[in-house]
Amino acid sequence: MARRSRIRGVNNVRRGLSRFFNQEVDRRAERAITELLIIGMAKAAVYTPIDKGLLINSSFREVRVVGGKTIGIAGYTQNYAQALHDREGWQGRLNPNAGPKFLERGFEETQSLQNATFRRIMRT
């Protein structure tokens, strides 16, 4: 009968590798979401009214991990941002490109670039 050798700690190595790869995926997802928010907000800035610069300077982005999901939030902190975003029929004075739904337009128009960026980051 042949003697079988035992390797100890294989399960620990498997758990460690699994943990490592899960952490790596989480880091990549956070990086990808951050880059998507940067791309979308950069395009949204083109459509944001800049009459006094208060609104565009109040932009923010935030990436959170909630329950295993990576969530990105972008917007403006000025109180009037939501009302201005939703109101139809206006145009900015100093920025002729400005108009309603400026935040949505910024993210919608860069959708293909966001998809490519996400794939590139998650693949590497």
C-alpha cells in the first residue's frame, strides 16, 4: 500500500484566496464606480447653469458599499438644485448649454464611455 502524504492548511489557503479575490473585486468596483461618477459629472457640468457658480461648485460624488453592493451617488448640495433640475422651459444666461435635467443628460450622454470604462477596470 502506497503511503499518502497529507498537506495541511489547504482549506485555510482556499479561504484566504477567496477572501483576497473578493476584496480585489470590491476595490475594483469602488474604483469603477468612482470613475463613472467623474465621467458623468464632467459632462453634467457642461449643462449645469453657472450664473453665480454656486451650483456647479456644490457638486459632490460618493461611493458606498452597502450590503455587498457598491453604490455611487452624485449630485449638488445647493437647496435649489432639485427644483432647477426638474423645472422645464428655462435656459442659463451665462451658459447657453444649460437646461433642465442637466444631471440626467450628463450621465445619459456618456453611457457608452461609462460602459467601456467599467469593463476595462473590472477586467484588469
